[in-house]
Amino acid sequence: MSAFTHLWNQIAPIGRAASGGYLRYALTEPELTLRDWFRSQAARRDMLVTDDGNGNLFAWRGEPWAPGTVLTGSHFDSVPHGGGYDGPLGIVSAFLAADKIDKSRKIAIAAFVEEEGGRFGVPCLGSRLLTGAIAPQQAAALEDRDGVSFGQALGSTPSGAQLDKVKNLKAFVELHVEQGRALDVPVGVASAIWPHGRWRMDFAGVGDHAGTTRMADRHDPMLTFAFTVLAANKEARLTGAHATVGRVQVEPNATNAIPSLVRGWLDARAADTATLDRLVDGVVRKATERAGRDGTTFTISPESVTGEVAFDTALAERLAKTLGDAPILPTGAGHDAGVLSAHIPTAMLFVRNPTGVSHSPAEYAEDADCEAGIEALAKVLEEL
Ligand code: GLV
Ligand code: MN
Ligand code: MN
Ligand code: MN
């Protein structure tokens, strides 16, 4: 059995649901089990583990935050019923790449908390805290679906920005499974992350009886919502952007009642900020017009918006060359690497995903490609 298969089999059952997908929400039992696994892997390699007070874990070869350290790693948390590779592949690969390189090199491995925003709503929460992109009080107050706050889950108010330490790092390299049928060789290098964001949309109407309320008398927010979902899809297709409504709440959520409220989350992404702004503006205009016709109200508020990330081009080209002219490609998925890239030289390696499916139990990568990814990461760590 290869070293990769051996380690992968250790974590594969943790947090796996009957769907075959994963429920590895930040700071819940499966993710805490993965953190214990992280500590034990670090201990086996005589790497000291530190916690930054924001929920992020770091394993160090060399003194913590020593100048010139190269950081790698990713995240353990998943979206609801997500794949097992998105995140954990970057951490498992980091330990195995560390085994391949000269032991005198100063490296560190990160496990960032709440990268998906699957529990507390804001993606890349750990890296945003570490770099000061979100205030500790604001992060502490974010609540999960059961009303538990991030501060409660963490056990304290996060410690917040530590930019002086971050700036000691020579570079951050995140290895990640590719997520959109964009890579047809085992390993590629990232060029950019599309600007993207999440907006909460509230459609309020008048709850009433499904059997007795005349059709002409209704103020049904579900209609405004349905129209808005179609409008977002059309707007995205016209502009080459991506728009998704993947999470909905309905009140009172009864078969025989006209809803009083529909709440839906818009996830919107585009290759550039102007296109993203045009997409969201278009959705707002159409939803507002439609609400006027339905006698409902529409309100929208951003929950997190991330600007365009252009990774260091010279670094990406250098790494692609090191890897034998690996392809360089952009992505529509957000990553902690995007957050760190505002402060230190940052790069990403992508490992082929034959179907391109991600955020789904069907997410997959071949063992041989994962092993090629580990080789590539080891080469890149040596190169840096
Ligand atoms: C995180 O994976 C995201 O981009 O949604
Ligand atoms: Mn993801
Ligand atoms: Mn990820
Ligand atoms: Mn992500």
C-alpha cells in the first residue's frame, strides 16, 4: 500500500455520511477528530503544533513563525455532504511532501478553520481572522443553524490578526483538488480566483390558507423567489458568470400554507469584478420589479464578498516550469490561499479531478494523481 493510500484510509471514514459525502463542519466532532489526527501526524514527525487562537492549527518544522518558513496545508471542513478531497487532500499531501524533502528546511503545515463557511456562513473564516480581513468580535458573533456562535464553538473570542507573524512566512502553497473539469493532466498551477460572494435574500409576503385564498388575492413570496432564481440563472448565462441558489428557508414551511417568508442565499462569481457587480445589480433590479408586481418585499444583504485574486504570476510561472510546464489555470472556487495572497507570495497546485465534480459525494481524484500531486508539492517546497 502506498504511503498516500495508508494515510488516506485513516481519515476516509471520519465524518462520512450515508450519502457517501462528508459532514465535517468546523469544530464539530468529526473535524475535531481530524484535528487530533493532525496532531498525531505532526508528533510522528517531531513537528511542534501551535494554535493561533483563531481556530487555525500549524505544525512546524523549525521554530514557529521563524522568518523564511514556507507554509503549506489547507482545511478539514466540508460543505454539507461534500467530497472528501476538497481541503483534506492538501493537508495529507503536505505531511507526505514533508517526508520527501530535506529535513533542514523550515516548513509548516496549516489546517485552517471554517474554510467552506459551511457552519458559520463566512468562508475562509480562519485565514480572514489571521490576516485581519474580519474583526474578531464580528467572527465571534457568527451563528450556526442551531444558534451556536463561532466564539462559543471556539471557547473564546478569536485572537485576530497576526500579520507580523504571517509576514515572516516566505510563501504559502496550497494543494487542492481541481473542481471544474479544467485540468486534463495530473497537476496544474493556479493563476487566479474569480471574485465571488454570498448574499442573503429575504422575500416577505402574506402567509395565508392554500385552499381558501383566491389566486388574485395572494402576496406569495415563493413566486418572487422562483422568478429571481430564474433571473439570476439567465443573467449569469448572458454574462458568462456563475449564479447559484443552493440554500433556502421557508416560513412557515407548510404544504397547505402560502409562505410568509422565503429566504434564499445567492452565490455569485465572475471572472472580473465589473461582471460580478453587473450580475448582482441585474438580479436586484429584477427581483425588486417582480416583488412590486407580486405585492411582496425583497431585501438583500451581502454576507461575504471576496475580490479578484491574481496569484503572483512570476511565482506561478516558475512553479509551472519546475513541474515540467504544468498548465496554469484560474478557478471559480475560493481558498485560504486567496486570502493569504494579499500579504505573502502565494501559489496553488491543483490535482486532476476526472469528472470535475466537487462539493458533492461524487468528488474524486485517482490515487496516482494524488501521488503526482505530493511529488509536485515536494518539488515546489524544495524550489521555494
Ligand atoms: C469554497 O470552496 C467555495 O469557493 O465555495
Ligand atoms: Mn470547497
Ligand atoms: Mn477547499
Ligand atoms: Mn474553497
